[in-house]
Amino acid sequence: MRFSLFIHMERFDETKSHKELLSDLVELVQLAEAGGFTTVWIGEHHAMEFTIAPNPLNYLAYLTPLTKTIRLGAGTFVAPFWDPIRMAGESAMVDVMSDGRLEIGIARGAYQFEFDRMAKGMDASTGGKYLRELVPAVQKLWQGDYAHDGECYSFPMSTSVPKPIQNEPHPPLWIAARDPDSHNFAVSNGCNVMVTPLAKGDQEVSDLMDKFNTALSNNPDVDRPKIMALQHAYICEDESGCEFGARAIRRWYANFSAFFRNDQDPVNGFCKEVPDEEMAQVPGFDLKSLSKNMMIGTPEMVIPRLKKYEEIGIDEYSFWTDNSMSHEDKKRSLELFINKVMPAFK
């Protein structure tokens, strides 16, 4: 099993500038690269300070000369916010810049808050049809001339300029999948799969793996793609640190929930987070459940869980470092993972 880093700039007040946060992000990415991480993933989010990522390609282009070996992943583009020609050409340019290190993840989108601002109020639940039309269009644009006339997109004969360096047959594509149809679409279209158990823990990872395996059975003539599990993680030196990790991740979800509910007007990109006492009553968000279900614990606690992921077929574990902690706390956690956890998988 290989390891990747999933990261954004995150800001819960104005104590740190965006420039300082960018420097912190670069330091963690370079630490991950030196420690043997295969890929760094950065997603797409708009108008929210707690997850700062207006365009993953901005980050990846910036990181290109600051890194040497780590692969650069967009995790993930929100399909309805993109035009196929723009996605094909702009992502190919980053692949050229990085000498063929680009990975691309695509999702249907989740926050109605963002759809209200980026897609004229489109219902976020309808984003899947854009994803299913976007993916094959981008694949064909990378290959050469292609015209498209579909439900969501329409354009005359066009091609990706530039073309990506990776051409076997193109940069790796990943689909964020939860339901069986998403898994089946990804596998049948030659795409890898990203799964996120959120706060549901190891049983959810197994259930998502079952959906992936079913999709493989449904598509016996397709080469097996890869599957990645993305999970909030915090590694501590002793068990007393587990509560600290759980509280920090719960605060992150208090902000996630505030934006996801879409029932308040943010002020300069900040929402009033859901009170901690209310979050504690949400099923799965008490501290005990969070400590069990997120990848929280000492190296000795998390290694057996990751070994189980490896045994059931997870190809990549993505260490999700967004958690409302200070840069120093994130750095210590990542160093422990590199020095104490990863050697068990070499």
C-alpha cells in the first residue's frame, strides 16, 4: 500500500495570513515528499476560509518547481464547475510543467452553498450527470480532435492544447465514489476510485471496498484500476493525545456542517461554526466514536488498522491533514506517521 497526503490551507480566524498558510502547506508537502509519500492531493472549494482551494491547478503549478518526485493530484475537481476544454487543456499544461506528475480526481460536488455561487443555484444532487459526461469528453480531448453534443456540454471540433506528457493513454483519472453506480462508472471508464468513509470508520471502508469489487465483477474485461481511501488522520505519541485529535477534527466538521447546512450568510468567508455541544450530539461525533473511526492514535494503534486496509485491497491510503490544528501540531503528526507508521509497510 502506498501513501499520499491530502491537504488544504485552512483558516478559522485571521490570525495567520494566506501567505503564511501557503508557506505552511509547502513545508508539509516537502516533508511528505522526503518521507516517501507518493502523491499530494489538493481539492477545489470556493468562498470558504476553512478550506481554501479555489482551483487545485493553481496549487499544483506552484508546487511543481518546489518538489521533485511527489505526484501532484487534483483531489477533486467539481465537475459542474468546469468545461471539458478548459479542464483538458489547463490540466495538461500542469502535466507538462511537472514532467508528467499529474493525477486528476473528479467529483460531482457536495456543498449546495458552492452550487448557489458557482452554478446558478443548480441542485447539488444533480452534479453526477455532469461528471459522467465530463470524464469521457476530457479523455477524448487529450487524445486529439473531438466534437461533443450532449445534455450538459456542447462544442465543435476541438482538442486539448497542450497535450499531457502522460499518454498511456492519459494522466491517471480518479472518481470520487460512494454509491454502486459511481463505482461502476469509474471502473467501466478506466478510472481509479477514491473513497471517503468520513466519520463512519473501518466498516465503511470495507463496505466501500465491496462496492468496488462488485464493479470489478461487472466489468471483467477492464484492467483493475486502483482504489484509494481518504481519511482524517492524527498520530500522537501516546493515547492521551487521542482526545486532542478527536476534538480538533470535530471542530473541522463543525465548520463543514455550518457550510453544508447552507442556512447562514458567511462573513468574509467565515461561517459561525456549529457549537461543539451540538456536534457532540450528532451520531458518530462524540469523542469516543471519533477516536475509533478516524485514523487517530499512536503508531501502534493505527498500523494494524492500515494493515487491514491493505489486506482487503486498498492500494493507497491518503493521510487527510485538514483538522483545525496548528501547523506545528500537524507537522508533529505527519512526522510520526512517516517515522513510525510507514516503515511497517516497506
